[in-house]
Amino acid sequence: MFRDAGLVAGKDLRIELRSQVTMQQVLPFAVLVLILFGIALDPDRGFLGRASAGLFWVTVLFCALLAIQRAFTIEAADGGRDALRLSGLDPAGIFLGKAAAIAVQLLAVEAVLAAGVVLMYGTEVTGVPLLVATIAAATTGLAAAGTLYGVLAAGLRVRETLLPILLLPVLSPVLIGATKAFEAALGGVAADGWPWLGLLVTFALLYLTFGTLAFGTLLEES
Amino acid sequence: MSAPPTTASRATRAIGGLSLAGLALLLGYALWWSPPDVVQKDSVRIMYVHVPTAIVAFSACAITTLASGMWLRRRSEGWWVLGGASAEVGLLFTGACLVTGSIWGRPTWGTYWDWDPRITSTTLLFILLVGFLALRRVDNESGIAAQRGMRAAIVGLLLFPNVVIVHYSVDWWRSLHQPATITRLDPTIEGEMLFTLMLGIVVFALVFAWLLVHRFRLGWLEERVRATGLDAAIVERRAEADLAGRAR
């Protein structure tokens, strides 16, 4: 299962290295959203610094939608999904591989966003371990739930519009947990943030388990 | 299996009649016979509608999840139809719950919307249901019953767990800001007020059952139309061709 996951993740990341879609499209989009928030929320009134945790994670959610759509668009061309089904790879491995590739790309986006928030919004970092742990747990949860709902919507004609309405309410606990933990890590008291990490880890584990179990049947359908 | 030409039966007429009579009785108790609340005065009366619709809405989600799980096991049409019917009627009750909550919030909190954990999570529930029904609709357009709906069934299976996760995380999120909301509703009610609330729950459960049975039967008829539609169309075209041939 883990060998198969490595193969699928390697394939997806190689495609990304060659096509540069995340680097050249999703990443600039993330920075653009930061600028748009700056324009919308008047940088002089100090909203941005206080709201930076929430703005960071809302931006990550939008970028996650793009990354998830992209992860299944690359399978749509040249009968990629049929090839995956026929490859004999363990469906659980395919799920973990696709989720890992999405997570790696999201981590890159988050690194740039974090730098952007600190530089552009003047946010102060007070708890680095909590920050790193939150990013790891939240990204795992986003990638796992996103891969599951992404393959659900993959074969449909209305996938671009359906995925956000299906996925975003489901991800609201991640937004809550990650924002609260970030608020603690960015200028707050770090100790307040650790319980929220528990919520993020629980969410990630639930969706990793369910995705591993259900992905095979869903792949057959899409 | 032949389906009845109508969605009504003796049982649904009985449930319907009971629902209507129950609603009339509830109206009497809620508006006249129960006393006004000490704190909330007369605005407490909308609770006799609001709380039952909330309970029914969450139960409808549980039924959808159960039906989706059973469909995944058995692949029988009935469970498929039940999952959709329950979500649809549940959406109606979720909407009613939000609207009545908002009307209650105006005199109580002074605003139609407050970031109260229950309002927030119920609104998210509303959107979860809309998404589920949108997916079902897309799923419904293609394929035969046994293959169709795998996506909707998985989302349906996750519906109730998601509702629970969202509910508790929103609860936790808001409770840090305003712990008072949890105790704002006086938990100790008794006498006629308690009776009216219980009556409301029973009556709205009946209304839910009534609508659910009708919606289920309608869904079942839709399935029959789908199954026989193609055959009927072919027979019709053949008949037309025969007529045209004879006329010549």
C-alpha cells in the first residue's frame, strides 16, 4: 500500500514539476488573494494583523480547491483514470498517494503564504512549534478530505461548481481548528492553541481512515 | 412490482389527519393555553415550533446516513429513494428551524442573526444538505439504479458524521467567546410549557413522517417511470410506425 502510494505521489509530483501549474498558477493566486484581502480590509486600521490567522486559512482553503481539482484533471486526460483502475495498484495506496501529492503542493503554498502574512500583514510569530504542528495536521486533513471529495466530483460535468459546495462545509472544522491554533501561535499564548491541534489531528485521522476504505469503490465509479 | 397510482393510502391519510389535528392542538397550547415565559415573555412561544423542527431536521440527517449505508450494503432501490426523500424533507425542516430561530432571535437578542453556535452549525447543515441533494440530482441523471448513486451514497453516509463534527467544533469555537448562550435558554421548564414542547415534538415528527412517506412514494414512482420510460417509448414509436404503414 505504501509503495503504491509512493509511486502515485511521485507521478503526480513529477507532473507538477514539469507542468508547474501549482508554482505558476496556484501560488500567484494565493499571493493575489492576500493582496485582495489587504485592499478589502483597509491596511491602516490594523484589521489585517488581527485577522491574519483566519485570512491565511481561508486562502489555503481556496488554494486547496484548486489543487484538488488539478489533481483529478490530470487523471482525466488520456484515460488516466482507466489506467489507474487497470494498474493493479492498491486503491488505498492511490488515495494516500494522491493525498500526499496534494499535501506537498499545499505545504509549498502555505510556506509562501506564511511569509506573505508575516511580511505584508505585519503578523508576529510567537509559537513556532505550534505553527508547524498546525500546518502539518491541517494540511493532512485538507488533503485527505479533499482527495475523497475530489474523486467523488471528478467524473461529473458540474465538478468545478459542485466541489466547493460539497467540500467547504465539511472542511469548516479544519478552518475553525487551524484558525484558533494559528491565533495562539501568531501573537497569542501558544498554550491556548494545542487543544485545537487535537481537533485537527482527529479530523485528519478520520478522513485518512475513511478515504483508505472507500476510495476503491469511488474510483470504480468515477 | 406494480406501484400504486397515487402517493396517498389509508395510512398516510391517517397520519395526515393526525398531523393536522395535532397542529391545531399545538397552536392552541402554544398561543393561548401555555403561560408566557418569565424572562422571554411571549417570544418563547416560537420555541414550540423551533425546537421540534431542529430535532426533526437532525433526525432526518441520521435517516439519510442510515439509508445511504444500507444502500451501499444492499443496493436496493428503496434505500436509495429513502435517503433522498429524507434529505429533501430534512432540508425543509432545517430551513424552518433557521427562519423560526431568526424570528425568535430578533426580540431576544435584538438581531436576526447572531454567531450563536447552533445557528452557525445549523446553517452549515443546511448547506451540507443542499450539496448532497445537488450531487444526488447529478447522479440521478445517469446510469441504472445499481450503479447510480455511489457518490451520493458516500456523501450521504458521511452526512451525519459531518454534521456531528461540524456541530461540536462550532460549539467549541463559539463557547470560548460567549459561554452564556448555552444557559440562555432556561433548561428547567415544566408544567404546561413542557407539555406544549413535547406535543410540538410529537406533532412535527408526525408531519415529517407524513411528508417523508409521500416523498418516498413519489421517488418510487419516479424510479418506475425511469425503468419503464424507455420501453414505453419504444412501444409507442412502433405503434406509430404501424399506423403509418397501414395508412399507406
